[in-house]
Amino acid sequence: MNFVNDETFPEPPVIIHVNRDRCDGCGLCVDVCPDFALKVIDSHTRPGKKIVRVESTKCHGCGVCQATCPKEAITLPGLGPDDLREYISQAING
Ligand code: SF4
Ligand code: SF4
């Protein structure tokens, strides 16, 4: 088994990215954010639908919302679901 170290792990992320095609505005992430950085709003691109918006000045990239989202709609740069799968794969398979 290999270890993921400082050289293979990205710098601490600053702010999340919300995938507008995946987010359905369920609000689960809003409830868990410790910094009250998330808010469900009306979608501008999909009339009648909701989406979550992040307030960039409040988000500190802790990742709690990403871990909570059932749609995998939230991504931390370099630490999104696909990135984490790759790190785990590297750690197991080398
Ligand atoms: S938990 Fe996911 S799907 Fe629900 S509002 Fe947050 S980002 Fe959107
Ligand atoms: S990464 Fe942390 S601080 Fe930023 S929106 Fe998600 S839960 Fe809130």
C-alpha cells in the first residue's frame, strides 16, 4: 500500500464548485455548512428549479458539503469525488 503525501495531494482548496447540472436544490448541504456559506436559490437557467449558491467570502473549503451531497454536485478543486477515488486507487494499487 502507498501513502498519499504532500507531493501528491493538492494545496488546500479555497472554495467549492457547484455542478449546475447535478444540483437539484435539496438543501442538505446548506444544513451542514459550519460557515453558513450556502443558500438555496431559484435557478436562472432552469425555470421552476432550485440550485444552491455558495457565498465565496464565507466558504473555507472544509469539504463537509461535498461529503453530504447525494448528487455529487459539489466539488473541491483537486479533491472532488473522482479525485478522491483516484487517490484511494493509487494508495491501494500503487
Ligand atoms: S446537497 Fe447537493 S443536490 Fe442538494 S442542494 Fe446541496 S449541492 Fe445541491
Ligand atoms: S466547503 Fe465547508 S465552508 Fe465551504 S460551503 Fe462547503 S461546508 Fe461550507
